[in-house]
Amino acid sequence: MASVVLSGWRTTQVTLGYSTEFGVARMLVCDYQNAWTFLPPSSSSDVIELRGELLTAGYLQPTDPSYFDVATQPVVVFSHKLRLTPASVA
């Protein structure tokens, strides 16, 4: 039976940009949680590769009007399939 490796973290991203008020930057704060799962490479394959999945969940900030409706639930979830192989060397 293949074992699964699980890794993850939670982070806050702050993005600064232009605003409509002179001298004041527009600030967008978002909380994200990332989780990776990886399966070990197949022993019957000549090519070394890892397969896995990346899940990213986005959460609202307490300053958002909808925060208390969904406080601990993600408002967006992205899922990506991963296939990692060594880069070819020329």
C-alpha cells in the first residue's frame, strides 16, 4: 500500500495598490490555507515522478461585511493536480 505525504500551511497576504485617495495605498488582506498531498513514485517506473494535489482555500477578513456569515468556512477553494518530474539537462 502506498503511503501519502501531507503538508500544509496558513498564511496572510497583504497586497498594496493604487487607491482613489491621494497618498493612501489601497490595501487588500486575504487569508489562505494550502494543503499538499503527494504519493511516492511507482517502483515499476523508469521515470522518477511525484504525483499529488494542491488545495488552496481562501477566507474572509473580519472587516468584510459577510465575515460573520461564514467566519471559519472558506469562501473559495482551488484544486490542482500535480505531476513533478526532473527537468531535462541539455
